Amino acid sequence: MNDALDLMERGLEQARLVAIVRLKDHTNAVEIATILCDAGVQFLEFTIERPEGFRSLERAVAAVGHRATLGAGTVLSTSDVARVAEIGARFIVSPNTDPAVIDATRERGLLSLPGALTPSEVVVATSAGARFIKLFPGGIGGVEYLGALRGPFPNVKFVPTGGVTSENAASWLDAGAVAVAMGSNLVHSSGELDGLLERARQSVVATALRAAG
């Protein structure tokens, strides 16, 4: 593993929070990234399922890439991985487990967070070299399901996504998640800025307290 990737992995485990920016209206993308950084969020994921996503990620990297670690979400192909790498983002998140995407991510020295839910998917992802697993959709099985998965997979670094909030983040972290990812409850898809700084600060506090504890 290269030093930069090792440092980023340790940074994620220390930050314990990924803010997912999944927008329908991308007008305020840079402002959202700036507010999240101002609140202390260190890992920002811009999803790219909409054509505007790549442009918003590129703008955010240029604006706050020196303040936070930015990555792309909903990455479904190796060509998307290549484009994200060219933009200068540093991690790749997928809703599914695709060894080809994991391989392409690792080849470029980026952090891979493939999505997995079942034990079989976890095995496929880790066999392909993924060290972190996006447990998705986390809300289906809840904290109890994460606990059950950690039985046979005690060394897998799970990052639950889906239904995670500042109110329940502590439960996920106490159950063994190395970090959590918060989406629409933190950053609204409308791109609305009102209340974002307060929500982001609450999310940072909720995860930082568990990191310190």
C-alpha cells in the first residue's frame, strides 16, 4: 500500500464521517462543499449518477480539495473510475460489489469503498482487495445486522450507509462501524443551504465524540 493511501485510510478511521452530496440541483455544489468543510467534515462524497455530478465534483475539488478529502459516489464502471481520478478525487464509492471497479480504483491509488450487504458480497469485495466496505443499504438490517456480520468478518472495516443520522450514528459506531456515511438527512438533494452548517456540525460532534471515547 502506498503512503498516501495508508494516510487516507487512517484519516477516514479517525474522522469517522463521510458526507454524501447527492444533488438534483447542483447550483450550490461549491457552497455546500465549503459549508461542510467549515463545519469540520473531512470526507466529502459527490455522487455522479447525474451528468452534473462530475462537474460538481471537479468544482468542489478545485475549491476545497486542500481542506478535505473528496471522492465520487455511485461509481459503476472502470471508465468512471478513470474520469474521477483525472478530476483529482481520492476515493471511489459504489452501491455494488464489482471486482473490476475495485481493481481499477486500487490501480490508481484511490481508496475503494464498494457496496455490499450479504456475506457473499463482503467476501467478493474483500477478495478483490477492498479493505473498507460500504454496508448498503444499512437501514435494512440495522445495527443488529452489522453486529452479526462482524462475527465472521471481524477485520472488515464497515461503513454503514442509508438511514444513518447524527442521532443514531453513535449506535452504528458502538456496534463496530469504523465510520458512517450520512446522505439526504445531512445534505438535502435540493441543494438548500439553510440549516446545513448546523446539521453538519451536529454530525461532526456526534461522530467525533465516539472517536474520542
